[in-house]
Amino acid sequence: MATLLSVNVGMPKDVSWQGRTVRTGAWKSPVHGPRMVRRLNVEGDGQGDLAGHGGETRAALVYQSQSYAYWRDRLGRDDLVHGMFGENFTVDGLPDDEVCIGDRYRIGEAEFEVSQPRVTCYRVGMRLGEPAMASLLVAHHRPGFYLRVITEGRVQAGDEITLTREGPGRLSVADTDALLYLPGRDPEQLRRALAIPALSPGWQQSFRELSAGQQPGQAQGWPGFKAMRIARIVPETPTVSSLYLDTPDGTPLPQGRPGQYLSLRQRVGAAAPAVRSYSLSRPPTADTYRISVKHEPRGQVSHYLNTTLRPGDLVEVASPRGTFVLQDGPGPVLLVSAGIGVTPVLAMLHQLAAARDPRPVWWIHVAHDSAHHAFADEARTLLDQLPHARRHIYYTGEEPPPDEPRPDESRADEPHVTRGRPSASSLAAMGIPARADAYLCGPPAFMDDVGGCLRDLGLDPDRIHTEAFSALPPVNPGVAPTAAVRPHQPPGPPGTGPLITFARSGIATPWSPAHASLLGLAEACDIPTRWSCRTGVCHTCVTQLVAGDTAYTTAPLEPPEPGTVLICCSEPAGEVVLDL
């Protein structure tokens, strides 16, 4: 018979860590007497990061006294006491390789259901003073597990734990954890996991993505950069030109997907080569890619591409990459863009028109005025080829003079141009179905505003896809926010190692062993980063490796997809370009 040995609680507090402040509830201590357990947590307990911990599916964390004994021996520690692994319930029994997802247990007055294994998180390593702990918990098949509350009630140390119902599928906590984080996963086990209703939504989503196989857009092209030729240059507006690229020897090009982008490496003056990324603005063919570049007033690379390059010149190009691609499915499609953000969704529109796709399509574009409205005629021609297309154009500039061309109001399907920007009311008036898949590209504030309006209209956030060529929003769980700092060279003496280029952030800097990893270097440059475990387990830090080779300082439990790298546990093996 399993027994509840200790009830542990703790409220979130600020902890200093690596020069930052982390808000965490990982510091938990035993309490005496009964404690009420409600739907969201144990009385007197709290979580510092509700995105990864707590909530209905993670109301209480369980860890076993047998695992405490294991780690005391393995780590050579005699100071491990109940609550140090961040658990609410320290139990005798209930091993991870026997407890299954969906099992239900009665403890005291309350009944619980096993919902998922522990989340891999760096904060358990903080609490224990063992930075690799998140990785060790997975590698040694001792993660612990979360409970959702079926019946609220009081629990206390000494309560017996009684199994009230076995979960369907009989997939243990240890096997579920390994299925997500370790290599060699069994497709049949994935199917079993997805058939367990009690499995938390986050883990279900992860398993659906694994079942779908390789992520969209990861088809292999050529490694690093290669020379491509400017076949022709076509001005689209006073500030935008399209560059048509082919291979000098006429060899066929890999088939990229509409919505993907190319990274160009270009030396401008005496500075280190700069890397910039530009969307394919139409579907690639076997012999030609088209990108469209806006001449930014202070953009050295865009200025060079728009004013200096001539047909026949060579540029260094990395193969198409990116996951911002049109999803298959029968649902309506919403293509929304502002300014030069039109390029990836225009390529998607080409794909829809070529297939005479029967899905309803909304085309929403924002430009300054008709003179700066890139691809207006091209988009109209493509929309005319679709049976169920709607077009909505917004101009943010001043009212045009009387002689400026206006939309043909005699066409029943041609909307008037709207002065201003899309608003919640104007989007609501379009009748966009909640089941639509939306693709947004433009300035970050534009995508935030439109995305928020679409969510308010009922669109599933998972169906709202965005593309941004600036640094991605950071994922630093628990770290207290600070004022945004523009990416910069790292402080201190410059490194003497190979050049590391962060393509999205526009930073190129020599490597220094003073940084423990590529993640550490990015953080020293104040480049927004994304991570959770910092030990090569969770893959939150996975980053596209545009060019170069890396080596792992600590081998990840499962290597990432080819062409990507886990920056939390890697260093350069030569010059490296990262899509970061």
C-alpha cells in the first residue's frame, strides 16, 4: 500500500541566478496537519510560472521516497529532504515505471488523476544545486508526475493512497516521459498516448506533432551558403525590388515551400559579412528563386542589394528554410500582411491559385498608398483565379489626390480601399469563420494587434501563424522581465575564436570560451533566447543552423533534426551562422 509521507508547499519567491532574478515556487517545505487540495493547487502553495507549472492539469506534483534514496546515492548527497525536488506530495511507492497516465488515486478526502510526467525545467537544478538535474531525471527514468484534482478534499501526511481506477492504455509515467524526450520512440506507443483522454493537452499536442513526423519546411537543401547568380532585377515599387536568382551552372534547385525564406550573406565594405533573410515571394521553380527586398533607409544590406547588384552578379545564399508554410486541410484561409510582409503570403496565394483551391480565402493587406502597394496587380490576378476569394486593402497614407487611380467600383467583387488600418470591428464585419487558418506577416505590433483581434473573434491561437524576421519573442521561464536592450557585442575583451553570426539579430562576433555555450554567448549579447531545461532535453532552444558546424559539450538525450542545433549545450566547431 502506497502512503503519503509529506505534504510540501511554498509560495513563489524571487531567487538570484546567473545575474538574473527568477520567480519560482520550487522551494517547498513540509507542513503538518491536513491541507485542503482544490482544483488548482494545494492550500498554501503557488507557482512562479503558470505556463509550465500548476493549473488544472498540474495541480500537485508527486515524487517518491525511493527516488530520493536513489539520488542520495547517485549524487553523493545526504542533505536531500522532502520537498527539495519541488514536489507537493512525497510518497512511499507509486514508482514512475508502474503508475500510468489516467490512473486515479484516493488520498485522504480527495481523488486525483495522473495527467503527465514532470516538466523538464532548469529550476529543479537551481533548487538542488545540480545544473544537469533536468536531464538526469529523464535519462534515469525518474521524473515524477503531476495530478489533476477529481474531487477536492483534505490530505495529510500518513494518508494511505488507494488506486480507484486504472487509466486506459496502460502507459506508464516513465514510458510517457521517454516517448517525448528520448530517441527510438515507438509509433504504436505514440498512438496509445494520444488515445488517453487524461493526458494533459500540452503533452497531447507534442505527441501529435511527433506523430505527424518531420516538421513542415525541413526538407534538406545544400549545406551552408553557395553562390547564386542574379538573373534579373525587377522594380516593384519605388522602395521594393524583386531579385530573381538562379545557379551559375544551371543545376536544378531544391524545391522550397511557399512561405519559406532564403538567407543571404553579403559583405558590405570592410565589416564582417552580414546575413539577412528574405521570404520567397513566389513558389520556387526548378531553376529560379524570387525574393523581394525593401530598401530600408538605414539598412546597409538592403541598400546594397537594391542599388549595387546587377544581373550576373553572384551572392551567397543558404537553402530555403522556415516553418511558416501553408497547412493542408479543408478550412478557410486568411492571408494577412502589411508592407513588405506581403512576400511570404503572396507565395502562398500563388500556391492556392495554381491548385484552384476551393477553400474560402481572405486576402487582407495594408500599404501606405497605391504607389507603395507592392504586387497589387499580381495579387488581384491570383485572387481572380480562386472561386471563393475576398480582398480587403487598407491604405494608411493621406487621402490621394483626385487623379490617383482608384479601385474599379463597377466590379461586384472589388471592395473599396479602406483608409486606415484593420480594426476589431472591420475584421468582425468580414465574417471570418472561427475555424480559419490565419497567416500573418508584418511589423511585430501589427501582428500582435491583428492576432489579438482574431483571437477575440474566436480563432484558435494554434491556427494563427506568424512570421517575423527580427528576433523571436524570448522564452525564459520564470526570469523576471527587464527593459528590452538592443542586441550588441558581448562585454569584455573580444573573443579570438571563429565568427558567430546571429542572423535575425544582425550580430556577428568572435567566439570566446568564456561563454559556456552558444546560448551563453547569445545571452551576453542580449539577443532574445528561448530555453527551458538548459541541459539538452526539452528542445525549446532548438535553432536553425544556417551554416557551419557545432559540437555538443554535453550530449543531448535526443539529437535535434538535421540542420538544427541545441544551443544550450553546444559550442562552435568553426564559423557558425544561427537563425537567431
